[in-house]
Amino acid sequence: MKTSNYQRYSRHLLLPEVGIEGQERLSAAKVLIIGAGGLGSPAALYLAAAGIGTLGIVDGDVVDESNLQRQILHTTANIGKRKVESAVQQISALNPHVSVQCHDTMLNRQNALEILSLYDIVLDGTDNFATRYLVNDACFFLQKPLVYGSVYRFDGQISSFDASRGTGCYRCLYPTPPPPELVPNCAEGGVLGVLPGIIGTLQATEVIKIILGIGEALFGKLLLANPLQMDFTSISFPRNPACPLCGNTPTITELQDYEAFCNPLSPTEQSYTPHGISLAELEELHQRSENLVLIDVREAHERLLSRIEPSQHIPLGNLAEQAQNLDPTNAIVLYCASGKRSQKAASILHSQHFPNIHHLRGGINNYLQSAQILTLSTK
């Protein structure tokens, strides 16, 4: 470590568990952060401040105003910028001695092994199950330590896995993902803005502990956090001998089709692909059709924040029951926040023999800018 950095890291150097040798380990470490969002933001800033030598950032998204409530790596001035560009700007301003490697892409099974192989340890800051299982499996095959975290509404959790130590993996905790409609993402279900800061900071702490070899990492433990009760609960879990990835007789020996795994379709849904339309196509359909019905399948609290008018409101969970009140001769367009629930809704109506069904491709969030109420033109 350069003597010119002694002042910057002086509080670390005072700790016997860190000292000069530990700080040199941090400076030599290469850490990959997957997702420059709510979890990746505080993790990136604290790891940069701690003097991690190389930080990799994987994110293929752009900064949106709705991110700023929790994604402290980004600022109002960076709205519309690539998130990796915004991340480099903020990290470099905090600690110019950190080398930031940008991966302006979404992680997938084609690029995951190549990208992850460049780093010593991986921090998972993703917000979807498909990428979460992908990262878990890729880290297992590469024998890389993985620090996992997730948040939803007022609840967060964190754990660490390391195949080289024989610990359990994410699949030991969650062998299969829940149905997508039961676990909406932050854009659909919301999250307390400070919660990702808590969990992301704990993830950064885990990374530093693993690099330094100090303390007790969360291998074989799941830490649950609820800031409303200010309650932290640690649950121990063993490696599952029947785990399809890290068990005694593994059946997963290569990266999978994670979208198919996390979004399983029923036999009826497998044979049906709902017709997706854009907002412009919805406007055109509205202009030429006298019997168009637009249905919002989100929850009531989501409709208070944004909506398309004129539209009916039937939450996805009530759609099968209320379908009998709909006229099957009408053209029906369904919409939700991201397009996932509307596709599920289209499959439900298709199974009940509605012949003319469409869904808003990408969901309403894909079209919201400054206006929160989108109004179809008067005929």
C-alpha cells in the first residue's frame, strides 16, 4: 500500500484485525457488484471507501427518477444516464484509487461465467429471481464466494455462500422460486427507501469480512431484518444433501434457462402467447374500436399512483372470478406495471374462451414520464 494512502485508511490501520496487511488485501481484491440499484448503491460506496482495489459493476439499465428514493449511487443530474456511467462518476469522486470496471449489460447465461470469472467475490444486488438463481449457480461452478441480499417492502434478508467451503447455496434455501404474481418487484410492491441501505451495507460488511478472514461470515445462516420492529433474526440452515446444485447427487451441471425456471407455465399457458401491444397501438385500437375494454390488473394502491384512463380495475387475483361479468364480444386490453401480470391475466381469460385479448407490452411503467395519468384520446 502506498504511504500516501495511510491517511485515507488510517481508521482501518488502527484496527488490529485490519492493519496494513489487511488493507493491502482489500486493495488487491476484485469484487463484482451485480446491480447498481438499491442494494448495489450503498455496497459500492462503502466498498470503494474501504479501498477495494477493483470494483466491477454489472447493470444494463438507465437512471430513472423513481430510483432516487433508495439508489444513493445516483443523483438527479444523472437521470437518463447509463447506471454504470453514473456509478463510475460517484465512486471515482469518493475514491479515485479504486479501479471501476463497467459491464453495461444484463447478466445472462451467455455472459455470466465470463464476467464472474474476472473477480474474487460476488455481491448480488439483483431484484429478480431469474438473475438470482443464475448468479448462485455461476458462483458455484466457478467456486466464487457469493454474498446475497434482497429487499421487499419492509423486509430484507442476507446470506453468504461459498462452494469451496462446502457451505449451502441459495437453492438450499429456496429450491424453487415462488409464482411471479405472488412476489412483485419493487416497482410493483414498493420498498422502504432506507431498507436497501441497511441490507446493502451489511452485504458490504460481509464482503470485507470474507476478504480479511475476520469475524463470522453468514455461511449457513440467513439474517432476516425488519426495520419497522427493528428486529434482526438469524436462522441457521445446513447444506441440503438433496440440493440439485450442491447436493450429493447434483442434477444441475451447467447454467440453465432461468427465465423458464422462474416463470413456469401451465400446459394451457405454454400453448398460448398473449398478443402484446404498445401504448401507441392501444391508442389506435381505442380510436377504431367501439367495444374496447381496458383493464388494470394491478392492486388498488398501485392504481392510486398511476393509471390509464378510461379503464376498469380488476386485480389479477380476482380476475378468474370476475371474468363472468365481462362481455366476451369486447376487445380486451390488460395492463399492469411491467407486463408480467397482464400476460398471466391474458392466459386466464384465454382459458375461459375470451377470443379477443391483448396486453400492454412492458406495462404502464414503460410509458410514464412526468405524467402519472395517461389518458386515451377522445374519439
